[in-house]
Amino acid sequence: ASNPSDAPVLIIGLGRFGAAAASKLERLGREVLVVDTDAALVQKWSGVATHAVQADAGDIDALRQVGAQDFSIAIVAIGASLEASVLATSNLAELGVPQIWAKAMSHSHGVILQRIGAHHVIYPEAESGDRIAHLVSGQVLDFI
Ligand code: ATP
């Protein structure tokens, strides 16, 4: 786990974002532990993901039980609930996870995540909107 290019990755939340990240990492051959409070989702993923565990990332003891403190990389893929996102991120920071990536729904959400210990904040909607604008404007230029 000392080599970041093959260190196992902890993913909190199996929504569209977390599920896409988990699938891709697995296809890249990375070991992945996915954690979600939703038993049905965990069940669905347990045949696919390296490890899938039902746990509440807002509960630091539950995170300890799944061994979150042993991961060098974690992704907080919770967006809809600001409280759940903030709790999961601050718990991972408290456990000393050295590389925390967290998804934010807004700029202020991102600012809070950074202040409580996220090392990288991702804004999926804003970033893909920005990217599509680049693609579209490139396409327009190609037609001129
Ligand atoms: P997406 O846009 O990626 O589909 P989202 O931004 O709507 O997702 P949420 O629905 O808030 O994100 O959460 C994604 C997943 O995180 C859900 O499957 C949810 O069950 C899980 N989740 C929410 N809170 C917690 C928590 N405290 N611990 C673990 N998993 C959680």
C-alpha cells in the first residue's frame, strides 16, 4: 500500500459517481473496498467489487471496523446529503487517511470539505459542464 499506483482504494457511497469510480478502478486492476449504508446496493456490488461492506461512514467506529485507517486513498462519493458528506470526510481525516478525494455539489460545499480535511475536491457537474463547453466550442471552430 506504500506505492500509490497500486494502493487499495476506499470508496464511500455507491451512487452513480462512486459506482463509476469503483468500476473503473477495478477494471484498472486496483483493489477496491466500497462502503454504503444501503444493504441492497452492497449486496449487488459484493459479487463485483473486491470487497463491499454495509456501514455508515458518519460513524467513525464503523469506519474503524472496516479498516478505513489502513487505506492511503479514499473517495467520498456522497453528494445529496451535505451532512453525510461532511461527516464521512471529517471521519476519514480524523483516521489519518493521507489522500482524501471528496465530491462537492457546490462551491461552498467544496470549501467546507477542504477545511475539514479533504485533500482534493471534485465538482463533477461543473467539471463536465466546463468540458462539454470546450468540446462544443472546438466543434464550432472545426465547422468554420
Ligand atoms: P450520484 O449523483 O453519484 O448518483 P448522489 O450525489 O445523489 O449520487 P447520494 O445519493 O447522496 O449521492 O449518495 C450516494 C450513495 O452514498 C448512496 O448509495 C447512499 O446510500 C450512500 N451514502 C449516503 N450516506 C452514507 C453514509 N453515511 N455512509 C455510507 N454511504 C452513504
